[in-house]
Amino acid sequence: MKTEKKRVGTKARIRAMKERQGRIAAALFLSIILLIVVFSVYFNYTFMTQPSNQPNNPVFQLKAAIVDQASLSPAGGFNKVFVENVTSTLKQVGYVVDYYSGERVTVDFYRNLATYGYTVLILRTHSSATIQQGEEQVKAPVFLFTSEGFANDRHVMELLTDQLMIASYEAPDPPYYFAVAPRFITSSMNGKFQHTTVIMTGCDGLNNTQMAKAFIEKGAKAYIAWDKAIYFSHTDTATMHLLQHMLTERQTIKQSIDSTMKEVGPDPAENSTLMYYPPEVGDRKIEN
């Protein structure tokens, strides 16, 4: 009986030790969990409050682009005075300005143009609202020239769906280039414009409203262009005046166009007039 009591007492002590070890292990486990939680909270707080050279919400930057497809063409050419004047006007009111020379203006350039964040977009490009059918020229949606030479094994789907056209400076004579139609803007252009003001300085930009509507549908705020053919010597001068009125003098779009037309007048050869679309943006200003 004495031995049995001793054995029972030993079992009780062993059981008590195991229970104590279990409590210690549980306490250690809870302590580790608590330390992990505290460290996680501290790390997140430090990370969120620590100054950074790359803030999560960077200051919005005004960006403008001069897309100079016409710089490569005989009728357009590179106009240094125009580029320097427009760049200076934009920079004076806080814009960062990107310049795209003619060779960079390809189909894929237009495809990605809306993703670059420009709020002022100057398209110094050849354009037209007529196409050659046999011996006749017939009305068409406005299309914008690229400087990408036509090849029948490229952009086949876009050609078949009337998103792209085949254009030449002296239709129907070569060389031939791809040209962007309104359906390309709405169907194949990536991204959205950020309330962009588009100034299209080539021919026939508002001969009809299809290209204007495409840009507006893609997020542009306003589209400014000529209603007929235009010479680059005239449109370059007019665009410089227009930007001065809109950006430096802070006139509305309608006031800026009216002031420009009073100063430079319609194109002397084609009687082209500078216009804007849609009509309700006439009393708006370009934000800078």
C-alpha cells in the first residue's frame, strides 16, 4: 500500500508538471502571436508615415504634345519658328512639352496616344476628307496621315474594318501611307484622353464632325480644326495666335478662335475657317 501511494503521488506530480508545461507553452505561443501583431502594426504605421521620394499621390503635371507628322512632307516641312513659339507659350503657363517629329508618327503611335496624359494635343498633320475613287474624289470621314509607309501585310484587320485608309499627298500617285480614320480612334486606340483639347491644324479637320466626335467619345474635351483645305504657312501662324489667346490671355475657346480669325483671317487660297466642336465648349477655358 505504501508503494502504491508513492506511485500515485509520482503520477500526480508528473501530471501537474505536464499541465504546467502546457500552460507555459500556451503562454509562450500567445506571447509570440502578440509580438507578431505589435510588430505588424508598428511596421505598417512606420511605412505609412515615413516620407518618400515617390509619393503615392504625385502632383498632377500639365503635359502637352506637338505631333509634327507634316515635318517630313514637302508641303509642310519642319517649321522651327512654329515649334519654338508654341513650346515657349506652353511652358510659360506650366506645361511640359513633348515634340514628336514626323518619323515617329506611325499607326502604333496613334494607337497609344491617349495613354500619355496630354491635356493639350497639337496635331500638325496632313489630313483630308476626300478619297480617290477612279477618276473622282468623293467625300469621306476625316482621316489623319501617318508617316508609316503602306504595306499590304501590316494592319490588315484595321484596313478591312475601315479603321485605316491608304493615303498619298498627290492622290492617286504614290508614295502611299497609312492614315487613321475615326473608327480607329474609337475602336483601336488604347486608354482615354484626360479632358484633352485637340488642335488639329491640317486640312478638312472639321469638314465633317466624324473625327471630332471620335476624339470626344475617347475622352477629349474639345476639338479645334479648319473646315476646308489649309496651307501650313497659314495654319502655323493661326495656331500660334490661338494658343496665345487661350493660354496666356485666358480667353475662352470661342473668344480665342474669334480673336485669331480677326488677326489672321481665313486661308487666302481656300477660304478655310477655324472652328470648334462640340458647340457647348465655346465658353470654356483651357485649364492651366
